[in-house]
Amino acid sequence: MVSNIISFNVIDNLGNLIKDFRHDIIEAAYYGDLDGIKQAVAENPACVHYVDEFTGKNALHFSAGLGNYSCAKYLVDHTDIDVNAEDKRGETALLHAARIGHDALGTMLMDKMNPYRHESTGKPPSYTI
């Protein structure tokens, strides 16, 4: 009985640790915390593939949508984040940057995008609002 309780506690704690770790990069991107993004990537490079469960946005979506150029540039230049990724509404990071009128960020993202394919749909990504 005691070993079962310990096993469940270990599993619960591990689940919370994994959940918190996944959200570190999303939270850092949301708040424009470049050091937090760098730390999350250093600890686990695969964290750039995590998405917010409600919106489907990754760290690049949040950085671009909030105009955090330095965070978005770091993610694009120093990780293997999918620049063509779409959130649950089918919107790319470029669309989020364009919506707030951030020209420099939009230009940087366009330079990095592959306009001819999208990994999940096989269709070109959205470029217009």
C-alpha cells in the first residue's frame, strides 16, 4: 500500500515537472523574456516544439504576436522551430506580426519561411490577414 502511494506521488511529481518545463518557453515568449527562452532551449532544445494547448501557439507565435523581435529572432536563428507552423486558427507567426504592424519582425520571418510547403497541411502558409 505504501509503495503504491509513493509510486503515484513520483508519477504525479514527474508529470508536474514535465508540464511546468514545457510551459517555461511559452511563458518566457509571452513575457518577452529572452534569457528565459535561452535557458529553456539550453535545458531542452526540443521545447521549441511545445505549443499552448488552448491556442496551438508555439513560442514564435507569442513572440511575434507581441512584437518581441529579439525573442523571435533568437528562436528563428538558434533553434529548429518551424517558422511555417500554424496555430489552431491556421495562423502563422508572420500573420501575428503583421496584425500588430511590426514590419521588421514580419520581414525577418518572411525571409525565413518556406512559402511552398507547410509540414502538417502541405499547403502554403497564410500570408494575409
